[in-house]
Amino acid sequence: MLQAFLNVFRIPELRNKLLFTIAMLAIYRVGFWIPLSGVDQSKLAEYFQTQGSDTGPAGKLALYISTFTGGDLGQSTIFGLGVMPYISAAIIFQLLASAWEPLKKLQKEGPTGRQKIQEWTRYATIGLCILQGFGWLTYMQSQHMIYPAIADNPALLWSFRIQGVLALVAGTTFLMWLGEQIDKYGLGNGVSLIITAGILARMPTAVNLVVSDFSLDATSNAKYGPLSVIFLICSFVAVTAGAIVITVAQRRIPIQQAKHTRGRKVYGGQKAFLPLRINHGGVMPIIFAQSLMIFPSVGLASLAGVSSGSEVKWWGTFTDFLGRSMSMGNYPYVVLEILLIYFFSYFWTTVQFNPKEMSEQLRNHGSFIPGLRPGPRTAEYLETVLERVTYVGAGFLAIIAVIPTVVARALDIPFTVSSFLGGTGLLIVVSVGLDFVQRIEANLLMRNYAGFLGGGGSGERIRSSRGA
């Protein structure tokens, strides 16, 4: 492994790509701490501390944004929205491309069509960023998080809103450009690496929470003892290992190419595999499910607060019951989240993989599944296999998504700590980490070096690649 790391820096092109990626991520982390002008950061921090990241509606929203977008509304910086508008726009166009015929035709035109869709995605990102930024600034004003001198002066207030929206738009646009530069000159997917950097940046805070409340004395009032820390470490390793296994797991369907006779020679007849990923939807089902779960929990919590002073006692009791039932970690919340994960797993798989089109492509390339006739019979078989595989993958996603809330609820562990034992953040880190390592592996093997994932055990150079 050490020799493989050294080989990375022996290849000038690979070394430059890696250093460029690290430099871009460092720039992202520097800009992450540049605050918006006019916002009282002390009141903002006090508000989120009062709300609580585990149970408060605003805390849930801020935690969701910091997990999925690389931003952080809890600090209200120029990168506060992260890449959330860009991700939202990309998902919208991806769904439209599967349902809207003109966009589907444009996507089939190849690089030119995809470049046009990418251009429209950028424009949609700016529009979404303006709406989300204006909404967030208005919310901060309603919660008295800006300085009174600005809030009491209408001219200064509008200047603050315009300036704040422009700063948030510029921050998100810069992050979008930063991700594209990493795609072009660095290693890995730029936007995914930015989100991963934002997730990993919260790890020191989680470690600090454990260390600050740790004691070797069993009689003390400390929350964490040696056994608790060992349990957390073992759970983290086990869940991470399981996430890696399921992420790379495949259901391989044998494919046979038809033989073609030309003169006295016979061509084709090779055997291959059609790989179907167990977790075909990736992290998208969890992202959709958890993003939808924020709205009923926040809405019911707000409704319970409004109805607490109502003269109709049963209505106040009913809304309070709904608000508590839909809070994170409670049984109705967990059950509804699991159902949504299963629904979006099948929905996303249906959008991404069409058995009928796949069967037609196999037939057009002169390939078939042994024992099945090309055409409708092959499409039916692929659909059956895909349904079974998706059921297993959705079950895995449901387990991963529920682990942090169950552990936090049962063992009284802060969600900031338990979020590293599962959930979307862990899946994103695992997926991006695997993709990053595989890209380095491909560059090493292409230049005849031993890689990370196997090959020469000593990691020695296979043959000279000078001048390559």
C-alpha cells in the first residue's frame, strides 16, 4: 500500500492531478468561512444551538443541507447553500430527460445534446439559487438574526437582501465552477468531492464531542466510557465494510454473442456478463426520502406550536401527537422513511434502467441471454431480476438510513456522532472514496504500476514506463 502511494507521486501527470484536486478542496474550505455581511453570527449560532440539531426543525434543515450540499446555513457564509441548487437542477433535468420526449431526443444526440442540457442546468441553478437565497435571508430577518440598524432601515434592508442574494449566487456558482475544474483537471467527480469534504469536515466535531465527555472512571457521570468508545469504533468499521460490499455488489447475467460466418471463418461467440448493481439507485433514494421527511416533521412541529394556545383542546393534543410522532427516531417516522426509501428505490431504478431498451440493444448487437429468446422474453426476465435485486438494495438502504436515528435514540448519543455510523453521509463518503481509489488505480495500471486493489504484492514496478 505504501509503495502504491509512492507510485502516485512518481507519475508527474497523476501527481499534478492529485495536488490540483487537493488545492481546489482547500480553496473550498477557505471560502466556507467567509460570512455574509449584515448577519449577526452570534445570534445565528445561538438560535441553532437553542433549536438543537437533533430535534429542532431548523436544526434538521441545517443538518440536511450540510450533509448533502457541502454548505452550512448554521454559519451563513457565502457557501451557505453549497451545491444544493446545482444538484436540484441536475436531478430535475435528469427526471425530465426520462419522461419528456424532446429532452430525451436531445440527450440521444451525444456530446452536443448533453452539453446543451448541461448549459440549461447551469441557468436553472442560478434561478433556484436566487429563490433559495432570498427565502433564507427573509427567514433570518424574521428571526432577528441581522443587525437592528439594517432591519429598521428599509433602504439598508433591501440593500442587504440584494447583496446577500448576489453573494450566495456567486458562492454557489463558484462551487459549481470549482467542481467542473476538478472534473477537467483533477481526479474524481468534483461536486461529489466537495460534498464529501463537507461531510468529513464535521468529523472533528463528532470526535471532540466524544472526547469531551469521555472518562476511564466507571463511577463518573461521563457519557462515554472505554466500552462505549470501542462499540462506536467497531460499529463504524462494520457498517463501513458492509456499505462497501453492497456498493460494489453486482448480479451478473451471462450474455452470449451470436456466431457469424464469413467465408470460412467464424466470428463472435464470446461470453460476457451484464452487471446489475445491487444498489442501483445509489444514495438518491435516501436523499429523496429524507428530504421529503423534513417537510412533514417541520410543518407538524410548527402546527403543534401554533395550536398549543388553541381553545379546542383535542385539536392541540392531536397536532402535538402528530408532531411528536413525526420527530426523528420515533416509530411512525422510521416506518414512513423506510416505505419512502423502497418507493424511491424502485422509482429511480425504473428511471435509470429500461429492460425493454436493454433487450433491444442486446438484440441489435447480436447478443442474447442463454435459454431466452431475444425481445419481450428477455425484457421480462431482466425486469424480474431487477425487481428482486432492487428489493435487496432498498432493504440495505433502509437499514443504513435507520441506524443513526436508532442508535442516537436508544443509546442517547448525539446525532452528530451517530451520523457517522450510517446514513446518507456515510454512503456518499464510501461511494466517492471507492470511485476516487478506482480512478487512481486505473492511472497506475495504465502506466504499468502496481495499484491499490491487487496485482504485485510487493508493489514493485512491473516494467519501465519512462517516456510514457
